Amino acid sequence: MSMNTFGHLFRFTTWGESHGPALGATVDGCPPGIELNEEMLQIWLDKRKPGTSKYTTQRREADQVEILSGVFEGKTTGTPIQLMIRNTDQRSKDYGDISEKFRPGHADITYFQKYGIRDYRGGGRSSARETAARVAAGGIARAALAQLIPSLEIKGYMTQIGPNGIIGERDMSEIDNNPFWVPSAVTAKNWADYLDDIRKSGSSVGAVVEVVAKGAPAGLGAPIYAKIDTDLASAMMSINAVKGVEIGEGMNAAMLTGKENADEIRMGPDGPEYMSNHAGGILGGISTGQDLVVRFAVKPTSSILTSRKTVTKSGKDTDLITKGRHDPCVGIRAVPVGEAMMACVILDHFLLHRGQNGAEPLGVFGK
Amino acid sequence: MSMNTFGHLFRFTTWGESHGPALGATVDGCPPGIELNEEMLQIWLDKRKPGTSKYTTQRREADQVEILSGVFEGKTTGTPIQLMIRNTDQRSKDYGDISEKFRPGHADITYFQKYGIRDYRGGGRSSARETAARVAAGGIARAALAQLIPSLEIKGYMTQIGPNGIIGERDMSEIDNNPFWVPSAVTAKNWADYLDDIRKSGSSVGAVVEVVAKGAPAGLGAPIYAKIDTDLASAMMSINAVKGVEIGEGMNAAMLTGKENADEIRMGPDGPEYMSNHAGGILGGISTGQDLVVRFAVKPTSSILTSRKTVTKSGKDTDLITKGRHDPCVGIRAVPVGEAMMACVILDHFLLHRGQNGAEPLGVFGK
Amino acid sequence: MSMNTFGHLFRFTTWGESHGPALGATVDGCPPGIELNEEMLQIWLDKRKPGTSKYTTQRREADQVEILSGVFEGKTTGTPIQLMIRNTDQRSKDYGDISEKFRPGHADITYFQKYGIRDYRGGGRSSARETAARVAAGGIARAALAQLIPSLEIKGYMTQIGPNGIIGERDMSEIDNNPFWVPSAVTAKNWADYLDDIRKSGSSVGAVVEVVAKGAPAGLGAPIYAKIDTDLASAMMSINAVKGVEIGEGMNAAMLTGKENADEIRMGPDGPEYMSNHAGGILGGISTGQDLVVRFAVKPTSSILTSRKTVTKSGKDTDLITKGRHDPCVGIRAVPVGEAMMACVILDHFLLHRGQNGAEPLGVFGK
Amino acid sequence: MSMNTFGHLFRFTTWGESHGPALGATVDGCPPGIELNEEMLQIWLDKRKPGTSKYTTQRREADQVEILSGVFEGKTTGTPIQLMIRNTDQRSKDYGDISEKFRPGHADITYFQKYGIRDYRGGGRSSARETAARVAAGGIARAALAQLIPSLEIKGYMTQIGPNGIIGERDMSEIDNNPFWVPSAVTAKNWADYLDDIRKSGSSVGAVVEVVAKGAPAGLGAPIYAKIDTDLASAMMSINAVKGVEIGEGMNAAMLTGKENADEIRMGPDGPEYMSNHAGGILGGISTGQDLVVRFAVKPTSSILTSRKTVTKSGKDTDLITKGRHDPCVGIRAVPVGEAMMACVILDHFLLHRGQNGAEPLGVFGK
């Protein structure tokens, strides 16, 4: 069972609601002896936290993470690590209206139908605030990976906002220079104008996020039902508002012929080298050693200032304008979440592989 | 751990290689008292089995399923159901060449790297023959669903082959009348010509498959990490050659504004009615009661008659033409596999919901 | 994987160390709509908490539990419930000596060997303080069971301390009247004298605890590897210091003949009635509807005032007297822990049964 | 969920009924590259198989195991290994009477109550024939352990039958020389006479089995809920007819003082050496490197020739004499089953430890 738990050997269980006292993650299976402190996690939480630009919700949350267990004298002990983030800026009165009315496009109605009861304040458990806990857990995964796979680099960025893609060549060095984490300065400017209009009109828009991991070894992934692409699909689809997940060529793979799609191989000094990467670094659910490439689409925020038709708990028709503080493009803050999930999946599969197969590579060419 | 196991309460573990003596599925958690016999499963296996048209591999497999346990006097007993399918047409000599050379685009190289050893005959464990076991397990899920959710109907079909989509209106009654399970007679003819050319040229092409479930109740799905869309993404991405998964609008959701995307609601005689279905029947990971809509892209078969660059186990460069019997569009036979996975996910979540929340609906409008 | 997680559908993950800032349990899978508040949990924690009599450790912990999530307006919402207990009386200086020396009979040495690092303060993760989290989780299970199986009553008590058993007839009404929860006033007096001597001599002693659940329905338990007795064995053996677990006749079953052991059956007004209960209410891993009877032996506390031979982290021989505040009979405080685990197992199996088989009884006599 | 599955990383799922066409185990997570063939498994199955002496059931089953997957050219490939054992001597007519009457002490009645349907032939799924599948799976674990922990030796034997213990000193070299696997020639003779009387009188008797693993490394076991003793308790309690499980001193630990019970330590040339083993080789759920000692009590076979009171499916009182072919002491054949479970637990924890902590020992004395 894994209702609120993600992962096999490196596992985290998230808990907490948008307007409860706190939320967090219980992280189990972290290797012992990993250097870890709250500052190392805070870096990633600050990247995701609300209110950092005018393009994200104006809710003011410090998103300060506390480590309550599993770390001793600055190192992990191999026991569960409890991460807690206090909710501080809850303004629950903003949400009074939606205790009775279901916001279209939100989980309000399905949580009610499933459970018969729901914490309606800010979406309760279904709020994207849950992703803060993932980012914190991902920070632990990154700390462990820094020791276990030093070559690994994980980077997420947006590749599309509404109908707008990246203009011109990608420049990865630009990613941290703009609020969209888009690898292109000119695109960032263009998108800023576009999203300003969206924001001012009280509307919202979708986005596509791409996350790439460089330097992961070959051999990660446990076929058939814990393939690394299967787990990445599961990881990304579980993020709020995600409606599609792609590996490598993704949906575009349908358009290609076998000749175009299969990545040819030549022997390099350190092993096989691929002449292209349509596969996104995964064959048969196992990493090839190339870049792991995953992409996901985030739907537009459903909370908008336009009146929409909906129903009430009492079973009456009504109309609703969702006030409150919302992201005009929730895809932006999904970038660090996607990175965190990538880190967790890679660490988990590293441990899983080491468990079944041992630390040493098993298939060696020329032996 | 779920390396070769899928599901939470209704779980199946598949086993077997393409050219071993047999393959199958161990199905655990099926409710007792469900009518079940081999003929009921064979219907679905016959739909997936190779050699039924010139558009699928010419390997001749009867794909005859045997039930070895868990059924007594025609009914399930609640104990594990073992399904076995003997491999009969293995022609292993066809594959001699690839014991040393890795086929580009195949899992040959990653299985070697991960495990240091692999059954190279026909791809061994990584062969799409594994999906026969899923189809058989899905047959059990369908039998249980027929008793538990009589309103449910699951239907899969292709919506794209290479660059070709469906021409004109969809006509669902046409699905079973053509080898592509495409809901359009004119499209079927057009695709037949297109794929004939591909096949004759020794090439292959990708496809998109859509699976829809009508009549599933609201309330299925266990947030946050066993959302029904998360499990569907995992289910479909685990199918051989799948590179992308979409729910409802899928990747296209990135293009939409909040106003366009959120499905408005009005009260109907039997509960809420949605005025559109951009969400694909899922909000917050829980079913809304609308059609569940999932789509996935299948990459082109990598085994083609064109020479491709690759390497050998000895670490030498070489070129390879993959002879043998292959599907020019492996997406075709993915249709019944997608249906089977949909059935398994829905049954699993039905049981999971019943376990945590009970059989009765919990949230009732107007109460 | 279930390294720090217990249960199938009703699952809890405990976290925290003896001398860290806090410890707790993340409880997932609780049915929604259950009345729950902190006072309902505190009752059980107070029963387990240290310092309530001279027979338990003099460490002063309020063991005040906070509910951080999963409860809204006094009812569970079906989402994860985070329970946190702050550590308040840590006096870490008491433990300075054991950072280097391993206490014989303790987990100090094995945690060091396994993880290479350990929080030595008070045993860290291996401390019996972890059981406070179980008792809190068990309180949630009891609250749910009160609604789902109103007939259920769970009661734990000691049946042996050192070589001393219960004197004379059992009187269940006496259980809450003495610090040993022993169902006999005369025995309580006798044990008090015995344990006083043990305590004053700086020694410790073992005990046997029995937990009985009355009123559980027939049909709970999921053979073969989640039998209810299997899960009870796992539940009890996971408690600190437990070395043996028995169901019904337990180890004594080896002494009996088939004629003596098999419980005969007669039809009663409400179903089958058993003429004895050697089986402890379980046949084939499934509950019969009789009393569920489990017993476990708790070894004597290893922290004693007698000098014992041991080794240091540096690999030197040494001798050690364990000072600090310890329980002369840790079995006493294991009583509420055993009750809590019984409650969790029964709720879990109730939900599991309802998931696979539905809420209604399936096998009805005379139909 | 683990209804019919045992283990974390090395996992097996058993399937099959006593009188169905076959039974077996689906083994997942075995490391690749392990030498394995059917003869290696058959050795252990032959030890458990019925009809080898007059003290076991006269049912004639060849218990011939077939490997259907996961092994290629004599080595494991890391993919699931399917083991199938055909049932050959089913004589179902012997069991006609019990389709309506429930045998006291058997799972007949609880399976009926839980599932509403049961395969009554020979106990169906609840038959001890299921343990053949465990023995086969254990054979795989032993093969892997022979490569991974060459020092490991696992040995099971009986220590008690009815009221009779071992007479005099244990002589381990005698274990394989008598039908009871008892380490004492004189005891074997004594027990033979005793059991002959039991058998001739149509009765049955219980037993205690002890299983010891020598040479397991320190550090195995994943606290808190996958402690190695927790998993051993679960493993043994899941075996048919087992009513009690003990580690080291077991239930007797309740009798001891802290001074008597804690095993003192001195530094030896290869690490710490313990001066006694009351703990059974486990502290805090983690192996110490000493002998792992587990014991379990098996109740007497409930199928006896004495008339017993019971009820029918129709809800009527009746009496029943269970004819058919039965073991007078089912504990005898539990010996190889206990060994198999020990092997599976050790391998599983070896892999689990290697996954989380790596292959190298982490805590090294004097560093």
C-alpha cells in the first residue's frame, strides 16, 4: 500500500493540510552517514516557496523546515527522518465561501464524494502546499546522491507556457536568472509579458516542465513494474495539476519510424556512447547512462476570477468566482517539485539496484 | 517492493521470458465468488495474440491460458490465481546473432549492464510477450468488475499511427471491425495502406492508443501517491515501448487557460453532471464519475531491416540488421494491453476504496 | 518495504529518537468520519508513560500528543494523521559514558555495526520510547474500531513476572487497580514485594504479557502471509525486548494430542460456538469469532547496576555499570503497547477484509 | 500488501491448492548470476515430501519441481523465477465427506466464513502442501546465500515431541540419521516408540522445532518493523499449525534477571565475541554475528480418528471422524520448512542491508 508514501527503499510519506498547523514528510530508508542539516534542505524549499515573484501566489509562507529525527551530529543515522514545516500565513477566512461550494477543476468535489468530509480550507490535503514536503524530501535525496553518485546533476526548467515555447537556442546558464527557470533570456522576457497579461485578467495558464538528470549510471530501474520510467511517470503524475508525462521523445514517438527513433551506439573510451537520445536515457525501463529526460504538462490553475458554473454540497446549482491568492501559472513552482521527485526516484533505484545486484557494475563490456 | 508486481489490493505478478517454457501471472487479491473460467480469459488473449493480421508479427502463438489455482467449481475462492501460458513457437535459432550484438533501441544492452547476464532469445524478459500475462490478469479484473460495477465499460482504440490521426468523426461501433481498433472505417482503410508501405519497406512506426472507461463511480483513487491517474500513468508507462501518458487533455493542458480548462458542473438527477471533460474524469487523483480517459504513445518497433550502428558484448563496434518476425506497429497490439491495465487499476481502486471507506458512497449531495 | 512502517491498509510509520526533539507516528489509511481528538489518545499514552509508579523509570515525560494533520472539526478526514510527542526530560548528560562503551544486552552494538553511526543518547532509535508512538497510533485504531466493531474489547495484563505466575483465580475487574495490570489483587501484592527487592538490588526481571480481544468477528486474516496470527506475531515481536510470542496454547501446543487440542464446535443461536479455545481464536490464520489470545515474553531490562563485561568502539575490553533511570521490569509498560498493537492489527484486517470481500459476511450457515 | 507474498527485496508469492493441478512459488528479487537448477531445489523438496517414513502421511507425491522462468544457461537472470510442482496423487474421493462438515481444529470453517466458498479437497489453500512451495523458494535462497555468505550454515531439528525432550547431550552429526531430525540417536529411538503408539491409536501430537543459522554477519535486520526477529516470527508463525515462536531464550526470558540474561562481550581477533547467547543472536532487531536461534511449536494434527463434535454448512450439529492420510506429527515435516524460511529471511535482509547501507560493513571497531 502506498497511499501517501512514495518509493521502494528510499521512501517518504507526506502528511498535512494547507491550513493545518503543519505539514511534512517522514523519510525512511536514507543511507546512514550522509551529511545533512536544515540549511541544506532550505535551499530547495526557498526555490519552491510562494511569494518570490509576482508570478506566484502572494501567500507568505516562510516554509521553514525542521528536522525532528534521524540526524545526529550532522549526519543521517539510517533511521526515519521527520521533516516538519509549520503553516504560518493561513488566513482561513478567505476560504469561507468554498465550504459549501465546490470550485470547478478542483479536488473539492471528489474529496467530498470519496470521504464524505473534507478540510476545505485552501484545498486541505489536495492543496499544492503538499509539494513543499516533497521538495524537502528531495533535498535529502540530493544530499545522499551527492555522496553516492557525485557525477549526478539534476536540473528542471520550463519549456512552454500556454502556447509559447522557447525562443531560439537553449542556454542552460540562464535557468537561474529568471522567475520561470527557462533556459533563455529572451524567452523569459517574452513570457513575463505574456503572463502579466494573464495575471491581470484574473486568468491562468498551463505549462510544460522538463527535468534532466545528467551523470546517472547505466543499470538503474527494476523491470517490469518498477521500471525507472514507470516510477518517473508515477512521480510526476502525482504532482498536483499534472496531466501528461513524457520520457525522451514522449508523445512525439508516435510520429517516428523505427529508423528515426532507435538511438545508434558506438563504443567510447568509458563504455557505449549513444549517437542520439530519443529514448530519454531509458531502454526497457533501465537507465542507459545517457541523460534521463522527463517532461510533464501542468494544467492551468483552476482558481480564477471568472465566474464558473458549479454545485453546492446541498445539491444546488450555483456560480463561483474563486478569490484568494493564487498562482497564475502553477507550472512555475512545479519546477523544483519535479527536480525533487527526480532525485528521489534516482536515489531509490540506486539503492534498489545495490540491494539486488550489489554496488559493482555487473555487465562489463569486453569481459 | 513491486519489481514485477502491479497493484495494491488486486495485485498481479508477471513472470516468464519470450522463449522460456511458459509465462504467466500470479494474481492475488481477487474477490471470492466471481465466475471465472479459461474461456473468459481467452477472449482477451485472442485479441492480443500475434499473427491475427498481416500488421502483427507472424510468430504463431496459441496463447492458450491455463488456470492452475484459485478457482473452484467455476468460481474464484479469494486465493491466488495462477495463470500459465505455454510458449510454443519459439524458433530460437532466429536470434542466434543477437547473443553477442545489442539491438539499438532495445533493452538488450541495459539488461546486460544491469544484470551481467540476460536471456537474449527474443528479448527474454523484456519482450512484449510479457503483456500476454497482463491481458490474462486483466481478464480476471474484468470478470470481477462485471459483478462489482456492472455499469462499467472499458474500450481501447488507436487514435494515431505515425503522423496520421483519425479522419472525420469517431464511430465507436467500428472499433471491432478493423485490425487497428480505430473508431472510423475510412481511417482504417487509410492506415492499412500506410502501414503496408511501412511493413514492405522493412520499417516500423509509432502510434497513440486511447483507453476510455465509462461508468466508473466517483470516489476511486487514493491521494497522494496512489491517485488513480498516478496509477494509470504507472500502468501504461510500464507497457513495452510506451514513452508518454496523458490523462484527459494531457500535454495539451499546457496550452489552455483556466477558463477553458476547468469543467463546469450542474446538478443532474443522479448527482453532479459535468459540462465538459478536460480533466479526463479525474480531479485531485479521484474519479469524478465521468469517463476516465487515458492515452499513451508507443514508439516504433526498434527491430527493423535497416542496418544500424551498435556494439558487441566484447566492446566492439558493429552494424546490425534485425531479422526475425516483428510487428511493424507494436501499438496495435498495445490496445488490449491498455484495456487490461485500465481494468486492473479500476478494480484495485474499487477494492482499496471499499477497504478504507466502505462500500457505500460517503459524500451525498443534499444531506 | 516496511522498515519503520506497520500494517497493510491501516498503516503507521513511527519516527524519532529517545533524546531528539520529538517522536511520533504518521498514520495512514484511517477511515474518514471517525471522531478523534488529542484527549482520546492521551488516555492511552498516560497508561504507558514513565514515572507513574516506583516500578517504572523515573524519567519524567509528559508524553503529550499533538495531532498535526488528518483531523478536521473533530473528525478524521481519511488523510494521513501526524502524531507528535515532544521529548521534554532528556538529561543527556546521564548517557555520556555510553557513547564509547556498548551496553551488553542492548542494541548499541548492533546499531553501530549496521549503520556505522548511532544516536547513543538513551538508546536513540532503539529506545522503548518508540512505543509511545505505537500507543498513540493504537489510540486512533481504537477510536475507529469503536465505530466499526462496537462489540470489540481489548484488554492486556501481565500473567508472569520472573518465576511468579498469577495466584488463584483471575479477576478481570482487578486489572486497573494495580501497577502490574494483573487480574488478581493478591498476586499484585505478592509481585509488588518481589519487584521491590529486585529494584532495590539494582537488578531487573522479565515478564509475560497477555492481550485478549473479545468480540472480533469471524473472517479476519489474510492467508498465507498476512494471517492474523502472523501479523500479531510480527506486531508483538517488534516491541522492544520481546523474545517470544504465543497464540492460544502457544508453545504448550507441542505437549498436546490432537484430541486434546482441537476445539469442538456446536451450533449456537448466532452461529458456531466453540467448546474450548486452544486455538486462541484463530484457525488457518483467520479469526473464528472467539477471543483472540496472544501472549509475549519480555526479557529483563539490560541496564542494571551490576558490572558487566563489554567492549568499546575502539575495540578494547572494558566493564560497564549502567546508571541512569530504568524500568526494573520493562514488561509492565509493555502492556498498553501490546494492546495498541492488537488494536492496529484488528483494524487493519477489518479494512483488508472489507476491501477484498466486502462489508457483509460471506459464509452464512444454513444457506 | 502481502497477502500471499513474503519478503521485502527477495520476495516469493505462493499459489495453489492441495488438490488443484499444481502449486508453486513466484520468486522475485533473486540476485542475478546465481547457479541454479532443478536438482538443487529437489534436494530440499525431497526432505519435506510426504511418505518418506511411517511417521508422515502416506500420500504419494513426487513433489517434482519445474523451473519455468528466470534461469538461463544454469544461472539466475535477476527476473522472476517461477517454480511449479504438479499435484499427482490427489484421491479427491477421500474428502467427499468434508464438503459439508467442518473438521474441528482446521481452517475449513474460517475459510468458509471469510470467503463464502472454499476448495474443501484436502484443505485447499489451507493445506500444509503450500509449504512445498516455500521449501522450493528456500532452495533458491540457499543457492544465493552459498555465493553471497559462504560461511552460512542453516540447520533445523526437532527438540520436543509431545512431552518428550532431547535425552542427554546434543550430537548435531545425528540429525540426518533419523526421521525426526533430532540431534541424538537415543532420543530418536525413544521418540520412534512413542510416536508409533500415537500413530496406531489414530491420534496425533505436537512438537517443537529449532532452526539455527551459523555464520550470518552482524548488521542484518531493519528496525523497527522489519527487525530480523520480527520477520523470523512472521515467517515461522505463517507456517501451518504453528502456535508459538521464540528467539533465543524465548518465553523463558521472562524468568531471568537482567544479570543472567544480558550476554557479556569480549573483543576477539575478528571482532566482538559474546560469552553466551541468550539473545539468540539478535539485539534491537539486528543480528550480532552469533548463531541466529529461532524455535517454534507446532500443534498436533487436527485430523484424527477420534470422533469430534462439529457443525455442518447447513448449520446442524454433527460428529466427525477424519479419515484419509495424515501425519501423526506434522512437526516433523515442518523442519525443512523452518529451514527454508530462515534462508529466505537471511537472504532478504542481506539484500536489504546492502541496498540501504552498501556491501561493506559500516561500523568497524577501533576506527
